Amino acid sequence: MRSDQKTARLPQGEIHYTDAGEGEPIVFVHGYLVDGRLWEGTAAALASDFRCICPDWPIGSQTTAMAPDADLSPPGIARIIDDFLAELGLENVTIVGNDSGGAMSQVLVTQRPERVGRLVLTNCDTEENFPPKPFGVLPPLARLPGAMTLIGLPFRVAPVRRASFAPFAKRPIPDELTASWMAPSQSDPGVQRDLRKVTIGMNKRHTLEAAKRLASFDRPVLFAWAPEDRFFKLERAERLAEVIPDSRIETIADAKTFVALDQPERVADAIRTFVRETSAAPTAA
């Protein structure tokens, strides 16, 4: 836990988070093997207008392991997010998801939508692309005893780690940040257990089911998407947007999967405009 973080105690375990600004709440959902710092620049740019909450979700880089019986499948993570919103007393929340966190966000808004006012998806898993190629090998590998330890070993070497994260961003990610993302699962058996659960649970059936339910989702959705991303291509966002009644797409140039690292201000501008326009819409009507 970092010194700037607070802690929410849920039945499944502790969630550490930062909380800045006032106004309508925006809750950010990062993906696999990263933490809430993915959103730091975007949250900082929005904190003058909104309450920005950046949790470290139990998706492999959290510093505190969850309870041994915690469900960390996509529906389980969705429940943790919903329980977190309830613990903080949040309503009409804007959920912002990225990477596999975008998949969890889709499950959240289609299974537990009561506290959600709108959804923002940046480059993320959709429909049958969960996990994307070439990461489809990870869930079956994770079922093998000791596999997670072996998979993590090369990431202890800085050049290997640097090369592994490089495809997700246009600019180099600081070594100290990627090292801190990998450290919990390499040093804490409980976090490694959590990471194994998350990995085993990644399956396209969850995002395909969410896509069916999104066809009747009655709240606004923004796709803030980087077209240069090789893992989550723009046509996937376009295809999912077609089935959502109230959706729009805004492209973010000069960025890849970790669009909030590459273009934090641009992502913040897109979210700010989207929230303001969709908040004003009912009054105007």
C-alpha cells in the first residue's frame, strides 16, 4: 500500500485506492498485471471537475492478497467493484475500463448496473477477443501446478520486462513502474494465488454474454479508442458499439493499449466532455 492510498475493506479482502477531487464520481478499472497508477495522469487532469477514484483491483499487481476464497473470475471481479462502490456510498458512477479491466467493466454494467451512470471503454477485450492473441495460452497454462511461478521468472530481468510491456504503449514505461507491477505476484504467494485465479477465469464466454446484454443497456457508453493498438483494434470497438443503443466512439491518436499512459490529457478531455454532455441530457430533455 502506498502512502497516498486509502483502504476499503470488503468481504473479499482489502482494496487500496486513491481518491481526489469532488463532484460526480469516476471510478477507473485497470487491467491485468498493472495497478491504479495507469490512470494517474488522466485522473489528475479530471480531479478539478470530478471525484476521481483509482483502485488497485485484484488483477495481479495489488499489494495485499485477497481472502483465499475470493471469487476472482470476471463476474467475481465485477462483484468486488460493485461492493467497492457500495462501501464508498457511490451512485451514478462513471466507470472507465482498460484492457482486461474493460472486460470486467462490461460484466459489471450488464450484471450489476444499479450504481453505474455511464461507461467509458478504452482499448480492451470485447466479445470473442478475451484474452486477445497471443495471450489465449495463459488460462490453460495457469491450471498447471507451478506454472505461474515459471511464467513470472523472466520478468525479474529488466530488459525482458521492458520488452514485454513495450507493445502496450507508444513510449517506454519506466522500469521502476513495471517492476512494481510485477513484484507482488513474485514475492507474495497470496497475490500469486490471486493472479492464477484471474488468469484461469479469462474466457470469451464472459465478454460474449456481456455483448448480448449490452444490446439492452440503457445508459451512455463512450469508446475512447487508440486505432494504433495491435491487440484491440478499432473495428472491435465499432462492432460492439453497433449493438449498444446510446454509444459513441472517439479515437485517441498516437497511443496504444495503455492509452491513458500515452495520452492522459486527451483521454481526460474525452471523458470530461462525455460526462458533461450525458449529465446535461436528461435536464435538456
